[in-house]
Amino acid sequence: MNDIDLHHYKEVLLQRKKDILDMQQSSKDSTRPVDLDQSSVGRLSRMDAMQSQAMALENNRRREIELTRIDAAFDRIEEGEYGYCAACDEEINQRRLSVDPANPFCVGCASKM
């Protein structure tokens, strides 16, 4: 990988990380506990709120996984291993990295998993 490519991927990864952190910050209210007081909220409204909360928690879980993947990509960049498959050490196709710059595996190894 040449320096221009690494710089581009660093920028893309930084922007993705910033976007995810912004989404996490803006979704904090949707993960707070649901009020179970029947006098203030009806049963269906509570069920809807609980479903929304569960979806928000799952979205947060997925964002955390993506942040972990992005941090691992930054580690690979620092170690000089970015762009090479974590399983077979073959170079990862640039088109694959363009779709998901945090991807640690080539197509062949990813399809085996």
C-alpha cells in the first residue's frame, strides 16, 4: 500500500468513527429505562417504548462492534499490516477496502468463515 492510499483510508476511518460517536451521543435518550407506571403511560405505549429501547440498545451494540473494528484497522495501519488479510497475509483488494475500510480479511478468507 502506498502512502496516498493509507492517508485516504485513515481519513475515511476517522470520519466513520466520528459519525458513529455522534450517533451514539444523539441516541442516548432512546436507551434510557422505560417508565413502567401505568397511570402515566398506557400498556401499548409502554410496549412500544420497550421495543424502541431494545432496538436502540441493539444499534448501540452494533456501533460498538464497528468502533472496535475501526480501532483494529488503525492498529493495523500503525503496524504496517493494513491492506493485508489477517488470516492469509495476502493483499486485500482495494475495491473491498473502499466498501469497508475496516475489513481485515480478503474475499477468500471471509467466505470461508
